[in-house]
Amino acid sequence: MLFKRSFYATLSGSCLVWGCCATVYREHAREKWGVGVVMRCDATQEKRAHSESGESVFFQKFLETRQILLSGEISKDLAEGIVRQLFVLESLSVSKPIYMYVDSPGGDVDAGYAIFDVIRFVKTPVYTIGMGLVASAGVLVLLAAKKDCRFGLRNSRYLIHQPLSGMRGVATDIEIHARELEKTRSKLNALIASETGVSLDKVAQDTNRDYWLDASQALEYGLISNLIEKRADLPKK
């Protein structure tokens, strides 16, 4: 007897998590379940599984080079993945450096601080390399490395500004949130001033609105310490 059912499946090691559309054929009764099934996926699902497998292999190979790619909006989930990689690489060696490439439009400030704190927490030296766009919370992550361990690729761009909020609600809640937002702003400004050597007053003035910097300007401002064009420009220790 033929019947159809939707599943969602991805393969991860030996673990099968349901997630693809399949046609299920009943063949014979099994002792435990009372029914035996053969699952057949169409070509699209096989292609997707192959793609995911390829990405997993690439990710593993990339991690073996002690490199981490932080790309996209910074969220709780992204931060968790980055933090795990940092701890894994620290467990493999505390002397070999970690290279983190940052290309992010920003995102969750708390998630950015989570990455920042763990970069400072691990014993392994961490180098951050700005590429593409490094904005807002992305700059926060970039600044987690020591000043002489922060680099930028030639065409990278940077943006600093005050934290944004889409808070809605009753007036009292908005007032509370506004106070917290101001605390966050002051904290970020103090951090930028401390890590760049720019006066707090100037940082506060600059971040009052969107403040854009190209790679050369970011170098002059102190967000990065070196401009690089090739891998050989990165320290090996």
C-alpha cells in the first residue's frame, strides 16, 4: 500500500534529523514497529543533502587552519557558533593564534559582547581582520583583539554609531529602555575611546550620527593597526 508523508531531513554524521519530502512505501511488517518503510528522496533533496555535506567538509577544513569567519548579522545563534569555535581551537592549542575575519553589518550588541568577552577570555592569541563591511556590533567584535592584533583589508569599510532600538510599548517601559540604551551607548563609546586612543568626547560626537571610515581612515582612527593585502602580511605567532 502506497502513501505519502512530508518530512524534513538533514544528515549530520550518523544522526538523521527529519526534513525532506519523501514518498514512503510499506513493504513488510517489522517486529518492533509493525511496519517497514523504504524512504526515497527526489533529486532536489539529494542535491541539498550533498550541498550540506560539502559545506560541512569545508567548515571542518577551514577550522583546521585556525581561521574563523564571522559573516552576516550578529545574533545569539551566530555568537554561539563563534564562541564554540573559539573554545575548540583553544583546546587544540593555546599557543597557535586564531584568525577571525569579520564582515558584518552589526546586530545584537549583547551577542557582540559575548564574542568580545570570549576572545578576551581564551588564552589563545586572537587576530581580527576586517573585510567588506564592519559596522556597529561588528566593530565591537573587531576591537576584541589587542590593538596590534587588529587588521583590515584594503577595501574594507567601517561604521560606528550609537545603538539603535525598535522598542515599543507603554511609556514607562520605553523610559526604562531608553535609560538602558543610554548606558549601552556610554559603555560602547568608552570602549571605542579606550581601544583607539581617541578622546571620549570626540567618540561621543562621532557616534552621535553614522560615522563612516574607509580602511585608511580606520587605521588613522585606531580601529585597526595595520592594512594588509595578502596572507603573508599576517603574523604567524
